[in-house]
Amino acid sequence: MNKFLFDLFPVILFFIAFKFFDIYTATAVAIIATIAQIIYSKIRHGKIEKMLIISGVLITVFGGATLLLHDPKFILWKPTILYWLFSLSLVGAQLIFKKNLIRNMMEKQISLPDTIWSNLNLAWAALFLALGFLNLYVAFNYSENTWVNFKLFGITGIMFVFIILQTLLLSKYLPKEDSNGDAE
């Protein structure tokens, strides 16, 4: 839960700043919050996760363009680019390098057959691809306010439902506990 809130920190601050000020202030707050996350990660853990670095670069580039050109279209595109990079990374790593990134992240928690790992990797790639298109649809067909609400609540809700469904589908592979509470 702490990791989840840590990852959402810039989005939550963006949301709050947008509600009290405007998209430009919210963008500046998101850039600062992401840079603070990167610094905190480096100090606390001695390293920075690749996803956080990618997100930091994207928010700095697209957020910076939004602020410099005073055009919110750049920040509206940022989530789509991030999601599509995630999707491309998942598929590319599997096809080109024969690496399943979802398996690399989760195999300590659960043991799955290779085909299930492949399907799970493709499911996450498809989710990120779809989220990218969905972000663009909402960003360019609805108000900024609706997009900001969607960015926090809609995307988070979709991810939450996806994770719940994934957990239900994978539950047959989870270790069973005996009556003493020990995993079999």
C-alpha cells in the first residue's frame, strides 16, 4: 500500500493543485513532486527504479513544454506516452530479449507455468496500450477538469479492477495454507 501511495504521490498533488489553481500550477507541482520522489528514492534506497526515471523524464519534458509554451496539450499526452512505453517495453522485452518483465517482478510471490506468464505479460501490455488510447480520448473529448478526475480516479479504478481480476484468475496458482497457517 505504501508503494501504491508513493507511486500516486505526484498524481494526487497534481489533482489537488489543479482543483485550487490551474493546469499550469498543477503541472509544476507534479514536476517538483516527481523530482522529490527520485531524490527520496536515491537517498532512501540508494537506487532509482527505471519506471520512476522514465516517468520523471516524461513529466519534465512534457510538463516543461506545457509550462514553456503555455499549452496544456503536452501534459495531456504525457500519460499516453508513458503507458505506451510500458506496453512497448513489455512486448519488446519478451519478443526481442526473451525476457518477461512481469515475471521478473512477480516470480518471487507466485509460481506460474510459462504460458501463464506470457499471457499475463501480454495482458499488462494490452492494458497499458488501451489506457494510452483511453487517456487520449478523455483528454481531447472532455474538459480539463474531467480529464484530471479521470487521471486520478478513472485510471486508478481501472488498474485496481484489473489487478483484482488478475488475482482472481491467478488464485488457483497461489500457495494454499494448511490449518496451521503454513503455506503448502
